[in-house]
Amino acid sequence: MPDPWLPISYISQYEDSRPSVNTQVVLNNLIHVNEIDGSVEVDLFFRNWWTDVRWNLTDLWDQMNPNTYYDGIDIFPLLQEEDGLKIWTPNMYFSDGLSTEVLTTTLKLRPEGALYRSQHMKISLAQPTFNLTRYPIDSQTVYIKYGIYGLTKSIMALAVKNPPIKYTKSSDTVMPAFASNPVWRHQPGDFSGAVYEADYSHSNIERIFPLVNLQVHIKREGSGVLSRFAFPVLVLLILAGFTFWDDFESRVQITLTILLSVSALYVVVIGSIPPIGYITLFDTWINAMYLLLAVCVGFHTMLNNLREKMDVSWRKELVVRAVQTAGRLLVIPFSLFYFAGTYYDDQDNTMLTGSAMLIITLTIGCLFFLIILIKESKGNRKFLLDASRLIEEHIEAHGGVENFDAHANWLQMLFLNYIKFGIVGDATLKPYIRYRHGLQEAQQESGLEKSPIHRSIKDDIPRTL
């Protein structure tokens, strides 16, 4: 037999024959995906088929068991002997391989010189194309690229079986082990494969190598990350919203404590992803929550300062009520809506990322907003009604409009705005309108300017904050 350790196309008598190596990958386990290093470790079976007519041993098969005729003869042990069988096998390599451990190998000879090799291997592949923009609900593509080392397409062709990828499983009803990774989910059949050419030609020498590129699509099980990190942050934000009902003196301290807790959780999360140069979905969520907590701290600080000065300016009391109402109405619903909008995934049906989460979160946020809106509207309406009643009492207590200055141009505008939004009715303004009308008539008759303020109404209006 002429030079059995060389590719058949090297031999002059077979120069018109360009053999082809068919390949297929059988995925066994997705062992580990390392985002920090940008690599993936896979357990697989690598299968190759090719034909070498030099091993078309017709007389041998006439003497073999018919079952062996179809299954083939395992000749790999013969290659391991010191003076063993010499046979050419394709030297396959993985272009992105970091390390390869071959666990077992079988090489079978079949009739008409057909050869089949299967290698069970554990391989680590570099994946520089990982994109973590949508972390922790991201999807990634694992690239498995391989070829025949040192042989150009003029010597050896490379092809892929149909399908190019299979899975190990005990039956058709059992989920493949590769799709059962606790961190990454894979839908069997979600892959693609193609043969392409790498051109390394130079001068007048053509060097074009055939390569195979298999793409396996995987999706992160984001519910685990969300339940351990994002959901606790949401709970802390809800607690920050409830601080608008707490004592004024403790609001700032509680909100700052929550801010530190969110920072501690964030430090834990960023330790599990590489120091990438772009912002992930989780970064956007955390930054928005930082900003919201900073706004809450600013509001609480401003409210404390205004309360200390309310004995100087009664107008600030209304500002305090407006800011506090805004905080009670907006902080908790905004946290819920932003969580739902950020982590909703229309291709996922899990509790924290699917449609159920979106519907439940939006429903709770809307109900909370409406309940607080009704409650705060009632409280503010009562506040204005009390103020209107006290205006009329002060008019009577000071002997008429000529001795009382309600100092109420701004109060009139406030009442009008509350009527505009339906919080109070027109009847609320009647005492004040009567007062203003009487004051204008008195000033016209006497020709006098407004009299000095003898007594401010701010001391008598009840503080219901």
C-alpha cells in the first residue's frame, strides 16, 4: 500500500481524487461560561467521516460477521502499538481553542475504505464576541470553529453533516444535557453551521484553507440574578418611597442607609462580569436607582429646612405639602414601572422577566398611584377648606375688611389651581371672594391703601403634615 500515512491526494496515482472530510459535533454538556475571561468550556463528541480507497479491503469483509460489516472494525487500538497500523487521519484543530482534552477515541474501518472517527473531548474556546449589553437577560452565541491543520482546499475538502450539530440524550422525550445548564438555557435546534474559506495566499502561492463555523445560541437564566440582586434593590426603593410617611427627622438617615445597601449589592454584581467599556442593562437600572435615591435625599433635606422656617413664611408650608405629595405619588410607582420596563423580555416566560411580571408590576404601580392620589387629594382639600374657613373667621374677628389684610394674591392663585384640577369646588372660594370684594369697595370709598397686617393667619391654620 503506497504511503498509507499521507493524505491520499498526495499520491500521484490519486491526484485527481480530492477526498472530503465530513464533520459533525455532538454536544454533551455546557460546562461553564466565563464572562470574565471571555471563554466557554464544552463537553462534546467530534465526529469525522472520510474515504480512503487504499483501505478498500474486499477480501477482508467477505470473511467478517455481517453485523461488523455495517458497524465497522475499531482499528484505533492498532494505531497505539509500537509497530502498529499506519493510517492517515485528518489533523483537526479548533481555531479558537484554548485547551483540549481528548477523553476517548474510536476509529472504525468500514467497507470500501470508509473511515469514521469519534473523539470525546472537553474543550475550552475563546469567545471574544460576547456582548453583555443586556446583562442579566442577555443572549450569547458560542462559536465553534475548526479545520484541517495544514491542508489547503486543493488537497482536502471540508464539509458538515446535516444537521451539523446533534445532542446526547437517552430518548427523544428527554431534554439534552446541554440544554440543562443551571445558568444558561439552550433551545435544541437553535444553531447554525457553514463552511467558509480562510485565504492566506501570498505572492503567487495560493493558500486557501477550508474552515467550519458552528454557532450555538444560548440565553442566560436571568431570573436568578434578578431575584438575588435586582429584586432586593426594588424592595429597598419601595422602602425609600415609604420614608415620605416617616418622621421628618429620620427620613434622610433612612434613605442614606438604603443608598449604602444598594451600593453593597452592586459591588457584588460587578464582580461577576468583566470590566467592559460599555454600560449594561443592570448598570442603567442601578444608576437610575442611585439618581432616584439622591432625589429623595434632596427632597427630605429641603423639607426639613422648609419646616424649620414655616413660622417665618406660611407659604413654605404649602411647598412642603406639594413636595411631599409628589414623593408619595411618584417614587414607588416609578420604581415598579422602571423595573418592569427594564427587565421585561418578550422571549422569556419566567416570573421576573415574562409577561406575568409586566402585568403584575404595572397593575400594582397603577393601583398604588390611584390610592395615594385619592388619599392625598382628600387631605389637601381639607387643608384648603380649613384655610378658607379661617379667612372668613379672621375677617369677622378684625372688625371687617378695612382692618384685615389676607395678603392672598398668591393664595387666590393656589385656590384657582386646585379648582382647575378638581381637588376643591367653587364653594371653597366663596368666603375669600366675599372678602376681596368687600376690601376693594372699602378702599375705593376711603381712597386708602391696604392697611398693615395686624395678625397673620398662618398661626391659626392647622398643620396636618
